[in-house]
Amino acid sequence: MTIDRRHFLKRLGLTASTAMMSLDSLTALADRQQSSSAQSAAHDGMTLRTQNRTGERVSLLGFGMMRLPAENQELVNKMVDYALDHGVNYFDTAPIYSGGRNEAATGAALSRHPRGKYFITTKMSNYGKNTWPLGESKKIYEKSFRDLRVKYIDNYLMHGVGQGGMDEFRGRFLDNGLLDFLLKEREAGRIRHLGFSYHGDVRVFDWLIDHNKDYHWDLVQIQMNFLDWRHASLSKGGWKQDADAEYLYGKLEKAGIQVVVMEPLRGGSLAQIPKEYSKQLQALRPDASAAEWAFRWVGSHPNILTTLSGMNKMEHLVENVKTHSPLVACTDAENELLERIADGMAGIPTVPCTTCAYCMPCPHGVDIPGNFSFYNKAVNDHLLPLPETSDSTYAERKERFIKAYRKAIPAEHRAYRCTNCEVCLSKCPQQIRIPNQMARLMELIRSKG
């Protein structure tokens, strides 16, 4: 059936600002609306959530493109094709991912498919002060359109607000007029939904939600998993002024703003939890992986629009699609078990690194995420019986840890090369006190080789 533009807008009940969308944006939206029943039939396995403002159906599993190797376009294409064929329609990228190549790789893969088949999310990653002037930030914005090969962006986020506190947020988005510009772009339809991703100082988050009546945020991206639900602000080991995900989610739900979840597996750490906890999960669901439990916990919350997974292997994509096709919500008993496990894990002295690698490269060669990842796995696997250093087997295990560390981490990338230059501090979304943690790691090893 063919419908004209005015009737289409009237039928959808769109606002005046939405009515200013480009023709390309309207055509894609019409395609989505008219084919929604067909898509449901084709992908009746994938759990879908409804976008509040437009009524569009969004896959509960979102594809976080950050960890994909952008230089391997063939793999990117293959994984994007599989995702689309199995009901995944939300794709997240940013200008700074993959050394600046991620948007182009994402655009190359998605542009091979009809525009109405997918939703693209990208971000304003104007972190450096040299990019704060409005003209420079606009260059980042326009380049996203070129690299993604689109005429409109479905979801546009201010990237990493909260890092650097309120002063940095004002410099990046308010004092330079950038937020005003983005609001106008939403009115014009080049941005269909506007929001922000949050890390860091919760006062920035609070200010933005408290001013929602001025900005009408469509979605907000937060870190949320069953461990950070009540332990995010307790386990950062540094200068983090973050709030627990329970607080963030609750405030967004009350404000009527839908949530996009990042780090549902906390950088993969919740897919490899300590054995004593994984056994408790297996007792209830013998065939379910720890990752499946973590995704089910997130997806059980009704105000989640989509849950991002940074998949870089086909087997991860296949497993995650299966988990969400459809997603089986956690029972009350299962939620209680995960809460007890989170309480137990919060007492384990791991580093809250998600291996995002924003801190890299280190000017002195330290493999920061590699060091933290090795240490965390050693603690979780009880190679190091921390925090109980009085354990009778501690000395023996520590010696095995040192040998394994030297084998796993090349000398030129080990923690001892850290000079406390603090270049990495402002880059870390988790705001880990990286030099301090490196010093503790070297104190544990007590060796410079």
C-alpha cells in the first residue's frame, strides 16, 4: 500500500519536529512501520523492545561494534550479516573506536543492506580540548555521516559525559553551543533520537536528568550488570564518583527515559566468574553459561531498550543471539541468587577493568588491560588466594602466579614499566587509578623482571 507523506505523519502521530525529518529518514521509518509485522514473523525468536517515541521495534540484543577488528572488513561484514539475519537491528559505534576506523567499517558493512533494516548509534567523542570549539566538534559530527554512509543517524549520544566532572561537560557541550546545535539537528531529523552515554561523576548525570524537561532525552546509555547494580561505587579502587546502576536505572525509569546497557558482562569478567559461584548457577541451569545468566539478568528489566554486547567472535554472536531468542526473564529465586553472588564477588580484590583499551597506547609500553586481565583471572581462579594472604598455600600459589605472569606478559609490556605519568587516567571510563594498581601488582610480584 502506498501512502503520502502527510497521511503517513498523521497516522503515526508524529510531532512537528519529527515532521521536519529528511525524506530519506521518513522513507526508512515508513518501511519499518509497514514491515513491522513481517519482521516479527521473520524474527519471532529475537526479543524486541518498543522505542517509546516512534513505536519502532528494537532488538533487545544490540551489537557493540567497538571490539570488532575494523581492519578485517570481511569478518565485520560476516558478523553484521548474521546479526541482521537473526533479528539484531541495533548497531553501536563511535568515532574513536578502533583507532578511528570503526565508523567506516560499520558503515561499509551496514550500507550493503536496506537503510530501514537497521538502527545506527554513534557518538560525539570530542574528548580533546582542541575539539571543544563548535567548529571542530561539527567536523567530528559530519565525518560520522560520511563514514557511516547515511543521511540521518538513528541515535546520537554525547559520549562519556561525567568524565572530568561538570566543568569538562560544560566545556564540551554547553559553553560552546554544541548541545544547542545537536538539539536543532534532532528537530531537523538528521538525528532521530538524542541522548548521552555516562561514566564518572554522578553529579553530571543528575544534572542532565534533572533538566530533562529542557532536553527531552530519548535514551541514555549506562553501565549495568548484576555486580554493578549495587557495587559500582564501592569497587573502583580510585577516584571514581560513580553511582550504582540501581540508582541510575531507577532515576531513568522514573523520568521515562529508556536505557541502553553497556558492559552487561563487565568486560567479559562476568562470563568467567569464580568457580564456587558458577557451580551455584549450574545447579539451577546446567546448560546455561555464566554469560547467559548475566544477559538474562539485564534483559529482565523492563525499561531496557537494548543491551550492547561487544562481540568480536562469531561464536559469541551465535550464543548471544540464542540467549535473546527469546530472552527468558530471571525468576525471583534466580535474582536472589545473583544478588548473593554479587555480594560475594564484591569482596574479591579484582581491578574493575573492562578491557575497553581506551587507556591505550601507554607511552611507556605497558599493556594496561592485559596486566589487569591476567591479575583478575588469577584472583578469580584462586591462583592467588586473595584476600586471605595467611592461607597456608599462599606462598606456593604466589610463586606460580609470578611464573605465569612472566610467561603471559612480555617484559616490555609488564607493570614495572609504569612511570606514574598519569596519561592514562583521564582516558579510563571506569576512572581506575591505574598507576596505583600497577604499583600494587608489582608489589605483589616483587620483581622488576
